[in-house]
Amino acid sequence: MIARELPCGRDFWSFLVSIDKDLADCTRQEACSCGGRLHSANYPRAPRGGSDDLPEEYFHRFSFCCDREGCRKRATPPSVRFLGRKVYLGVVVILISAMRQGPSPRRVRELSKLFGVDTATIARWQVFWRDHLPQTPFWKVARGRLLPFADTTALPRSLLDAFLRTGDLVRDLVRLLRFLLPINRDLVMSDDYPQNMRRRGV
């Protein structure tokens, strides 16, 4: 996959918003575990890596808060727009990391310029895919459901190979983003997610 093939149009970004809205509606309907109602309590995000005309919904993450005094527990739905606490959009993290796999310094420079991502950040993403994702509860279960089998040592390239198979890039990417939804829960709360990455949101 090359950079000019990336689905960076407004329609694609808007489609991901519609999926996240559906996920948010499902979370709200479930209510809080204490029985209280969930009220909207979105929190701000400053997304990087998208187009200049990103829909305004990208500047907040859908979230809810219990209305019951003494609880006030937050419930944040999974998201296909964001990958855990990373500030770069999920699809950008996946695609750039996969395109980075290879020895070409020129490729790294092109990616950095195209998406405004410095080489140090790309290197940290490689550590995330290589060392941290394979240790999450999600991956230990989900990898067995993939056909063809996704080689852990080749992530995320092997994930793209497993999902980008129909010729419809947008459809296949959305399927991949849906598959990765549990990462939001596992990484944000997991002790395996390094504290320095949590702070930086890389």
C-alpha cells in the first residue's frame, strides 16, 4: 500500500464517526452497572494525522458519566477513530507502522512529511506493535480467529494482509478497525502499557 492510496477523504472520516456514534448509543443503552442512567460527558481530543477538513466530532471522544450520586462512574465506548490513548488517528497508526516495515530511509522521510509524524514517534509505534500488543488479553485470544494467520513478529503488516483482501480498501480497513476495538479497553487500563506512552499519547 502506498501513501496516495490512503482513504483520507472526508467521507471516510465521517463514516468512522457514524460507527462510533452507533457504539456510543449501545453503551448508553446498557446503563451503568449501578443502575444509574448515563449522561453525555465527552472529553476533548486533539487528533493528529487526519486531513485538514476532519469533521468536528474528531475533536472529542464520546463518553458518558453515571448520573447517580455516589457513583459518577465513567463509561467510554470503544472507538474506530482512536487507538487507545494515542493522539494520532487509529488508521494512521496502523498504516504508517505497516509502511515503515522495511529498510528504506526515504520511505520514513516521506511518511513523516505526509502525516506530520516524527521518526521517533514512528519508532515508538513499532515498539507498541512488536512488544506490547502481543501481551494484551485481546491479542492472546483474537489472533486465533484470523485467517490467514497473523505473524506476531510482522505486526501490523500481517494484520493488513489478513484484512485487506476484498479489493475494497475502505471496507477492509473498517473491518480491521472493528477487530481492534478491544484494544481501547486493554491498553488504556493495562499495566503492560508503558507509563511514558500513556503520558505522551503516542
